[in-house]
Amino acid sequence: MQFARAVLRRLGLASERTLEAYEGVFWGGDPEAFPVLMQAA
């Protein structure tokens, strides 16, 4: 997950908030991060 997050950040494809939600869902299993991630889609 850290590699994917770094690539997305480096390429400017996602905001910091979206990246935090991405990591929260896929790495931390945080259900509250899911709606934030879906707003970015």
C-alpha cells in the first residue's frame, strides 16, 4: 500500500485526503474511510 500511495501522490492523481482514506480502507480496514474514498471516485 505504501508504494501505491507514493506513486499516486508523486503523479498528483489523488489529494492527501483521498490517499489517507485509501490507506485507511485497504491497509487499516477503517470502515469510516470508505465514504471518503468513494467521494473521490
